[in-house]
Amino acid sequence: MGIVVQKFGGTSVATADLIRRAAGRAVRAKEAGNHVVVVVSAQGKTTDELIALAHEISERPDPRELDQLVSTGEQISIALTAMAIHAAGHGAISFTAGQVGLITDSVHTKARIQGVDAQRIHDEFAKGNIVIVAGFQGVDAQQNVTTLGRGGSDTTAVALAAVLRADVCEIYTDVDGVFTADPRIVPAARKMDEIACDEMLELASLGAGVMHSRAVEFGKKYDIPIHVRSSLTDAPGTMILEEVTRMEAITVRGAALTKDLAKVTIRSVPDQPGVAARIFHQIAAAGVAVDDIIQNVSREGTTDVSFTVAADDLPALVETAEGLAKKLGAQDVVTDDGVSKVSVVGVGMRTHTGVAEKMFKALADAGVNIQMISTSEIKISCIIDRASAEKALRVVHEAFDLGSEASA
Amino acid sequence: MGIVVQKFGGTSVATADLIRRAAGRAVRAKEAGNHVVVVVSAQGKTTDELIALAHEISERPDPRELDQLVSTGEQISIALTAMAIHAAGHGAISFTAGQVGLITDSVHTKARIQGVDAQRIHDEFAKGNIVIVAGFQGVDAQQNVTTLGRGGSDTTAVALAAVLRADVCEIYTDVDGVFTADPRIVPAARKMDEIACDEMLELASLGAGVMHSRAVEFGKKYDIPIHVRSSLTDAPGTMILEEVTRMEAITVRGAALTKDLAKVTIRSVPDQPGVAARIFHQIAAAGVAVDDIIQNVSREGTTDVSFTVAADDLPALVETAEGLAKKLGAQDVVTDDGVSKVSVVGVGMRTHTGVAEKMFKALADAGVNIQMISTSEIKISCIIDRASAEKALRVVHEAFDLGSEASA
């Protein structure tokens, strides 16, 4: 028998009717001859409401207690989903992370999965049950409830698919699949039928918003085909696949925007071995995830070290950065919380030239000033002023003709 | 150091302000030099709202999934309470039943506690933390979430007090203590300063509503003084104590009403050994808890077997009762879902006479017809028509002069 993991996000289980619809999909997969695991998120705005409750009590709630609190959102969803499958005449059982042995480290609100005990799921498969698992949550070795951070339910689904060696992990969402750019910003954006894991990884980490990068990483690492599709239709969505050769024929697959970034520059840092390590060790210790890092060649024995972070994280960081600048004998710290990042992604870049020039020219023609540039093998990113962000995405999308079928 | 267990019901944690108030009480007990455990119920109407969600999906939700669902209410409360204690500058940690090893049997929605692992609580005491435990819930040996049924949070609190050998278990509620009768019905009712466990047991099971009988049983079995008191004032409430000799000087301590009962009579049952056992085995198998059973001497080889159940349970029972009547060769089944039970309770009854006569006369004088009578060593109950229920309680309360201090 095949094994299918289906994940339904918060908007796909927001009401009793939507839960019934999700349950119906699980039942159809079961009736088609598969073992089925369903991973669900908290209903609609439940997580936000729970966080608001916490903030009524405390401005800075303890992370362990916050996880204990918000994890109830998914627990509600799993019980209701199991009931809906029962009502449709099929066997189902719901599991919290603790019950299914989904073990994480103890980093509350941003925990990482260490393992899942698949035996309890296989036992329920043997009884003919559909298994419902709470997304987004885990427990550490002491049974403290943890949460996996943004996009955590995707990670739960793909991790379960990996442990169970599932045939496919279906991510049901409120969009039709992965687009060449955010269609709310770029009307010409087009749904892709398939995309390489590596491209999706860059897009996910760039904030394309459809799936969390950690989930895509899991899928790549354990070779799990991920199908991102709409919970509202039966139309196929986008398959996230291991790379296939013909993908290389396309230079740029998609464009993405990360809107709310802040830029930090520590100016005139003495250029000595180990300086970068010291800086980013301190930043990590402050609990802030760094987006891109840019350091150019040194001039007169000093260099400017720049990096970007989520705009929200800037206040928590300024003191650390200024302390660092002082200790390192740097000149000062300059910050700007009004920047965005526009990027293009494609595995074909590895074998094609001229991509960067085309992107820079498109931005220049539109009067968008490029403040910083960083590239990887399959990605080019430009930091720009936030006021130009949406225009920048549109002109780049157009420059690479991403909206036309010919580009596919 | 002393150990105090404090339990706050749903009305005592319904808002952020009330949670802060409950947290303040826990902190005061800690500052007075005690180790403190706080047991909380779900906020306000949360449990009802969760049950309503289930009923949107299914008319008869699976009991396991219902427990999985409703247990989230207490989980929300414990996290918020811990945050409130943190905000007050003290250490606190919250535990679900699973985390604190509160193990029950597997009877969902009506589970019974089998044990609590006190070690994790003692570990937190050693760190100086106040320990918050979710009331009403347990886990079975397979980590399935169970709930303890009505009044379950009281049971959780007293069970923890027993395991920890606490000095006192304080039950905070929205009334001032235990009254001689329900003050909403009997304006002359008076708060008692103390009451014997046995009396409280009869009152709890009779529906006085302040505390669940299972919790009082635990308190009696493990000799835990229980202090029922208001969460709104610092005034002392009612101590539920092991019996003291002077209590016997008072014949009747309180009067109670169980309002919504149904009466079932299986008429002309052949009077053979084992018949009663068969009847009540079947009723129990139907999942219905029987209140009182009354069987009088037989006439002409047959007898009438009557019993009372919660009025809500009657529909689930009728088929079983009629099937039984047929199998046993009884005449028929007569039911009435419009009865109530008025009772008087007092350990002094054991050594006093004339209590029953006084009660029957009071009812007769008020024109209340007694349909059935049942008594225990310390209790006399009369089944009456529901229309006369409140009047009956008032006249009985007055007949025994329960409202005057002299009766105490």
C-alpha cells in the first residue's frame, strides 16, 4: 500500500465545513488504497488569538509557556479532524507531538525535529485508521512542549513523510501552487507545474511564502516528492522534485521579494582573521537569524561588514551590534530598517551567463538603486529601498519573461 | 516547608485580571513559606465552546477525541497562570497531565486517577518554582488524553494534595463556602465554618454543587483538610474535616436539592435472586450512572424496582429498561422525567431519632407529596415532583432551623 501525507494549513481548516472538506480528501486518498497521515495547523486565527491572550498577561511571556499555550491550537484541529473522518464513516485517531513521539531539541518557539517514533503510526495503519498529527509542535526529551517556528506544520508533514517513506507529501494551501512571483504583486505571474528542490529552497528562504525552507530541506534530504496544491480544487499544483536535466534549460525559474528587511553595517572593522566569526557568533547569541551577509575587500586595513535581518529583529540587535563595534575597534554602526530584497532563482544559472547583467539593467531602467548585491550558484539578490520593492519585482519578472509559457 | 495546593475553578480564571488575582494568591502562599501547587480549570465557558465546536462536526463525537479536544482548555489556563506568576516576579512552570504523569484508566470523559508521579513536582519545588497543573485531565498508559468528568479539577487538586502530603488543599470558588442549603433557593441559608467529610460527601453527591464527591472521597481517604473558600475575598470559607466528636451534637447539618432527575420503575419484576444484579449490570453497561435505587418487599412473587437517574440520561436508558423488562418477564416500565430529590444530611443522625418524621411532616404541611424515600446512616432523601422542589428545600431548611447560628 502507498503512504500519503497530507498537510492542511490554518486557512484550510478554519471552519467546520473546511474541516469536513479536508477530511473528505483524506478519505478519498484512503479509499484509493493508501495509508494516510493528515497533518493540520491551528484553525484560522487561533494562534494569533492565543498569543494575544498571553500578551494580556505578560509583555514578554516565557517561551516554554508560550509553546505550552499555542500548541493547543493544533490539538483542537486534530481532534476535530478525527471527528470529521469518523463522521464520514472511516477510522481515525489524532495524536499530539507528545503522543506520536515527535521529539525536538529544547529551543522553545524555534525547535528542531530530532526524531519521530513511527511505530505508533504503523500500529494505527495496521488497524485501518487514518492518522491525524498536530503540526507545528514537538516535545523535548523531558516532554516539554516545543513549537517549530514559522511554517512548522510543513516541516512536521515532510518529516513524517520522510520517516514513513511516504510516496508523496501533499501540502494543501489557499493558492494553486508555486508561482513565478507573488501574483498579488505581479499580475503576470504564472503557476509552475514543477520546480527543483534547490530552486524552491531559495524561493522559500526568500520569502515566496508558499512553503517554509526547513520543510523543503527535509524533502530534499530524504527525497520526498512534495506536491503543493490548492485545498479548494482538484487541479494539480506544483511538484517539488529532485532536479531533472531539462530544468537546466531554463535560466531563471522565479522571482521573489523579501519585503521587510533591515540592513546593518559595521563600518571600518579592523580586517583581522576571526572578526567575522566573532560578529556573527554574537548576533546568533542574541537570538537573531541573519539573512544575507556581505563583506567586500578591505581598504586601508579595515572593511565594512554588512548584513540583513528581519526588520522586526533590528531593535533587539542594535545594542549588540554597537557593543561589538566598540570591542572590535570599528568606526560605528549604521542601520536602515527600510529595505527589501528582490531575487531571481534558477538552477539553469549554473550553466548560463548574463543573468546578473539582465537583472541589474532591468532595475536600472526602472530607476531602482541597488544598495547591496549577493549571489549564490542559483540565485541573485539585490537589496533595494522598500518603496521600490514591488515595482522591482514586476520589472525583474518581466525582464526574464517569467509570465509566458515559453519560459517554462 | 509546608505544602499548599490551591485550585481555581473556571470562573476564577475567566479573564486576565482574574488570572493575575489567582497568581497573586499563589505568590502570597509561597512568600508565607510554602511550596505551592496551583490547579486550574479551563477559563469561563471555554469547555462549553470546545464541545460546541465538536458538535458542529459530529453529533456523537468519539470520546477519545472529545477528551483530546476539551483538555486544551486547561492547557491554555496553566500556561497563562504560569505567565502571570512570572510577571509577578516568581518562578513557575506549568504541566499538563501527561507532563506530570497523572495517570488514569482509559475510560474517556469519566476517567479515574490511578497515580501521580510526584518527583517532577518535587524537582520544581527544589528549584523554588510554583507548579501549575492542568485540572480535569489525565493520560492513560498509552498517553491518550482522558478527562475526569464533572468536578474533575477538584479531584486533580485533592489527588495532588494526597500524593504530596500537602498541609491543605484550598478550593477557590465563586461562593463563600459550603452553605446549609443553596442560598439562591433558600435565602436563610448560612455558611458553615466546618463540615465533616461524610456530610460533605452526601452533600456533594446530592448536588450541593460546591465540590465533586470524588474529590471529597480522596480527601477523606488520604486525610487531606480541604478548605472551600471564595476567590474574591480573604474571608475563611468552610473546612472539610475528618469528623470531630462535637459534630454529633448537631443532628442535621445541611439540606440539598438534586433538581433534574428522572424516575424509572420496572413494575412487577419476578422476585428471584439475581434479578437486581442483572438490571443494574445492564444499566451500567449502557453508561448511565444510577442515583438512588429503591426496591420494596415483594407482593405475590413480584416486586417493583425503581431507580433515579439524571433527567438527561433517561432517553439513553428507556430502550435498555424496556428490553430488560421483557427479558425478565416484568409487567412494564414507567418513567417520569419531572422529579427532584430533597435531602437532609448530618452525622448526628446516627445517634438521634425523629429526624425522618420531622422532615416528612414539614413536607406534608407544605402540601408536598413524597413519591419515594431512601435513607442512609447520615442522610434522608425524598423524591418529589419537580414543581415543588424549591419550596420543599426551603421548608425542610426551616424545619431544622439550619439558618440560625444556634444550629451550628
